[in-house]
Amino acid sequence: MNNKKVLYLDMDGVLVDLETNIQNHFKEYPYQKHLYKNFPDLINNIFLDPPPVEGAIEAVKKLEESGKYDLFIATAAPWGNHQSGSHKRIWIEKHFGKFFKKKMFITHRKDMLMGDYLIDDRTTNGAGEFRGEHIHFGTEKFPNWNVVVEYLLNQN
Ligand SMILES: [Mg+2]
């Protein structure tokens, strides 16, 4: 029987360094800054090829190798950027191959996901109301992947 814990991973700010990609975009196209600075999610192709967050790829590997967790993606795809869902799916495949094949939830209602843990850098899109444990990435308690992996590997 599978007694692994179900663990969801948010993308932007957890696996994906979207912020760096946005800043690089504004450096390359400074005239777009006034258009998009408040709505960077709407920049064309912004979700297609951002760099990973430091340590994220290795962390997923370690969590998988522990045998303790069944890993899923839980990400909101901005409604106003209709390419974002497919670009996020392409990003996942580029960095993880087939590992997350058919294990990706695109939703603005993370509170409706059933599971044990959600690693998310924000409380929006239902993350703050997730019914398992919300591991709030980037906070003092969980500042980076090293701390999060150590915490999770020490859970029963
Ligand atoms: Mg996020």
C-alpha cells in the first residue's frame, strides 16, 4: 500500500525564479516597464523559460529519493495570460522530464486540494487555507530549500 504523504509544490517563487526573469525582461525591454510593472504576469512568454529557484531541482530529487512523498505540482496560471498554463507545463518538462507527467494541478483554489503538505511562497489562491500543512516558503521559518528539505526529511 502506498503510505506516502501527498506533497504539492507551487511553481513561481518556489520552483521557478519568475522574479529574476521579470527583472531581466525589463532590462532588455525598458520601455515595457511602465506597461507591465504592475502586471508582470501578462508579459508575453514570461512563464516559458525562467531559471529555477536555487536548490529547487536538487530538492525535488531528494524528496523523491526519500520515498516519503508523492509529489505534485500545484500552480495558478494567470487568467489574463492564456499561454501561461501551457508554458508552465513546458517548463516542468524541461526541468524534470517526465517526473511530473500528469501530476500537475493548475488551479486558483489550492484550498480544495487534498493532501498533507503544500510548499508555497504566498497565501493567495487558497494556499493559506490549504487543509494540510502550508510550508510558507521564503519566510523566517522556511527561508530556502535546504531548510525545507531538512524539515520534510525529518517528518514521520
Ligand atoms: Mg508562488
